[in-house]
Amino acid sequence: MKIIAVMNQKGGIGKTMTAASIAYILGQEQEKKVLVIDADQQGNISMLYGAYDPEGRGLPDLLENHEREGGTYTTSELIQTTPYDRIDIIPCNGYLMNTNMYLMKTEEGNQILRLAEDLEDVAAAYDYCVIDCGLIMDMTVMNALVAADLVIVPVKLGGFEIEAADNMDEQLESIRKFNDRIRMKVLITMRQKNKTTLQVEEWLKENSGHDCFQTVIRRSVVAEKSTIAHVPLLKFSKGCIASQDYRAVTYELLRDLEGGQDE
């Protein structure tokens, strides 16, 4: 199972849409078995996949009360099905904030290895795991990054967002003490075609030093409408420009992680 985390400490850049769209394409169009993990206490990707419950079980229970830690749950017991074939989810809700405080206070063991160990239990059942991370480098996000093979960093061209990608690259250095295989790849999102953004895009791809997807995600009003409808973008509009772009990004991803994937 390949584990992909989607993370940026800037909001409003298409983080959850990126995670949800890639997971949808992998499961529905590429027929991969996909596990989605909601690691953002806002629970947005849980909402998109019809699994949000403010009082329900999910990632907080996995991190706090797994049988491995003396709790009552196995990883499989906390996985829920979604309305979409081959896509399952471990949802979350606002209780994740309490989980972060709990993990910070717990002194026994190495608390940032919990998710990686828990996912080993179900690794044989899935081809991909896609984690939608929160905006803060808290204990939950650190768990996600320690488990991940690849971190996708969505970036909206504008300046501060690019600095966030630089900061993310620096922060991964500390994660590599626990996970030396982790890589980072930048994805340009919500791109509007004008001279300035094209210049910044060229610099980012050729001179920034970051590994970047060649495909960029164009800004789409339809994409914004899909979040209001609380359904994955590709389900809402299979053929809109953002859906086309995310499909191309997923092809790039498959070529990168599997090698030679046909479109």
C-alpha cells in the first residue's frame, strides 16, 4: 500500500479537494482499492465521502484506543465504507483536537509512530491510502507524515503559499529521522492564466528546487460548487476543467509511484 499525504499549512488552496479527487480517480476510474483517512479536525473529506458524524468513531479512536496501545479497537473496525466502490474511509471530527493534546501528554512509547503501525494491519487490503492532513503540524499530522511515502503540497501561486512549500520541505527534515523514504511534490492549484502567474509557475517548476507536478489545476467555479454540494468533484462534474486536470495529475502520480502506468 502506497501512502499519500496531502498537506499545506495555508488554507484555501484546494488541499481537501486534491485529496478527495485523487482518491476518487484512483478508486472509481483506475479501479484501485483506496483507503481515505481524514486527519483534519474540520472533517471536510469525511463530509465529501458521506461519513461525517460529530459523535462518530474514527481517527481519534484509532490513535488513542487501538488494541496495540491497550485499547478496544482494531484498525479494520474503524474503517467505514463509502457510497463509492473500492473507496473506504477512516473519518474524523472535532474530537481530533483532544487526541492531539492526549498524544502530546502521553509519555510512554513513541507517539508519532502510531498511525504507521496501525496501517500495517490493513496494508495488504489496499493499493493506496490518501490522507487529508490538517493545517497545523500537530501530533496527528506528524503521524500522517511518518507513515507517508509521498507528501503532495498544493500551492496557489501568490507568494506566501510558495513560502509555505519551502517551510514544509524544511519541516520534513525532522520527519526523515523516522521515515527516510518520504518525498514531497508540489501541485499548483487554482491557477488563473495570466502573465504573472505563468512566470511564477515557470520559476517554481524550473528554478525553485522543488519537485513539481507538470500538470496544474486550473481554477474552476464548478469545483467550488462541488464543495457546497458535499460530493467529490469528479462525481459532481466528470468533465469540468478541474476534473480533467486532477485526472492528469493522478496519471502522473501513477507513473511516479508504479512506473509506466498507461493512461
